Amino acid sequence: MAWTNPYYDPASAHHTPHGFRNPEPDTRGAGDLQRWRRERKEAGLPRPPRDGYEAFSHRWWQRAAFDGVDDAAWWLGHASMLVRRGGIAVLTDPVLGRRASPLSFAGPRRRTAAPVDVAGLPPIDVVAISHNHYDHLDTATVKSIARRFPEAVFVVPLGLKPWFARHGIDNVRELDWWGETSIGGATFTFVPARHWSARTLWNRNRSLWGGWVMEKDGFRFWFAGDTGYSERLAEIGERVGTIHLAALPIGAYSPRWFMRGQHVDPDEAVRLHREVGCERSVAIHWGAFELADDALDEPPRLLGEALAAAGLTADDFMLLNIGGRIAL
């Protein structure tokens, strides 16, 4: 018997009776995944950073330090951001393990070390999950956080709460696009993204994907999660207001014929920064795992070129070290 979506809402364009979908057309066809895997193997992609992995890590890594109580944000590698604002600490897509994989011996392995482990994290109030891919939802990391911070609230996409229940985590709130919830005086809004979901071969798009906007004391932080470019995303700024800090992905975009519908490239990330109305952005989703054909050191170089072409500066769209911190 075919699986039926228990959350199905016929009034929502991103719902289907059997799961969820992007409103935008799918850019990939049958056989494209096999073609991409074959072509990248033949071409020996991805290539190492220009100066090698050790030099890359030395250039872009530092141990995270959480001293003080001032408002600040840290990039902890890949899509993991820690934002502390007005006494509330929010952690996005925490993945601190060695691999982005269900297996300990196979799958994408971390090329730059995590800048902190769970034991070294400061108190966490909210964990925001964008979707269920292994490079964004790591079982061991999430379970460790839930044990260490039992009062932490996990905010997750529609359809993902049962996964947390199976792992003994009950302090979970799941939302549809544009749904809101309040925690610790902050408002969290689940906003659209152009992506997809799956953790096995049998549950593709059975849970939703998206980003999160946190608003606290007039400050708005947008965590975009994983997304391809879409003009529809400008609606985020139109509906929630000015974004004071955004975490926007810039990596895992190559080849464009295969990745365009699910991952923005640096040029498109800059375009989103402007179209959504972001005062400042931090580049995420690069430098840790080799998930596509782009080399680890290519996204920051292309981001610099895109910023120059757009008349923006490195202060508008920032490249932090993994483990780096900015004041809010």
C-alpha cells in the first residue's frame, strides 16, 4: 500500500497526498544521479584545495570560544551556526561528527575538524533543524545535545517529529512553511526553501525542508538551510521584515546542471542576500564536507568575485573561519 501523507493540505502548493514538493519545477531527471556519479569519478572530482587539505584547514579553522555573555554568532562548520541574542542561544543543524553519513566507515568525511564538541558547547535553548539529510541532521550529535541540555526545544519541519520521538527526544515542535512558535521571548518562523528530503531510499520527501527566522527584541536572524535559488524566497523578507543577519549556503553547487535546483552557488547566494533584504550575511555550507564537484577552496574565491560584481564588500557577506565569531 502506498504511503499517504498524514499532513496533506490540499490548499498548500508544497503538499501532495504522498509527501511534499517544491513549487518550482524539478531540474533533475531519471538517470541524472548516476550520470553525475559517473562523470565525477571519471574526472577525479572533487579536487583537493589548491594548497592541500592541511594548509586549507590551517587557513580556515580555529577552535570556537564562547566566553562572555554578549550577543554574538559563531560558525561551527557546514550548516551549524550558534546565535546568542537577548539571553537565548540557538543552534542550527548541529553536525559535529566525523562523517555526514548513517555509517561510521563510509560516506562524506569531514575534511576540517569540528571546532567544538557537544561537551564544549555553551547552554543551548533552541535547536533549529532545516531538513533530514545526514549533513544537517546527525543522530549522534542531536542525541548528545538532548542529553546535555534536556530543556532545549527542537524546532523541526513538518513530518520530522516522529524521527525525534523514535530517538527518545520529545521536546519538539514541528511546523509547516510560515508556521510560528514562541520560545524564551523569541519567535521562530519556518520559511520556505527549494530543496528535498530523504534519509533512506524509501522516504523521499516525506518530511518537509526549509529555513528558520528567529526574531528577538527586534533582531532577525535567517538560517536558510539548504536551498536552490528561487525568486519566491524574496517573500521571506517581504513577510518578516529586514533580516539583520543571515546564514546563507555557498558550497556544494557543482555541476550546475545537477545541483542548480537544490544548492545555490556563490553568485546566487549574493543575489538572495540582496533580494531578501539582508543587512549582513555569513557564508555557510562549505569547507567541511566534499558533497559535490567544487573544491573546498572554490566557494570563498567565487564569493569574493560575486560580491565585487554586486558592489558589496566582505563586511556585507562575511567569510568566517570554522569556529569564528562575530559580535551582534
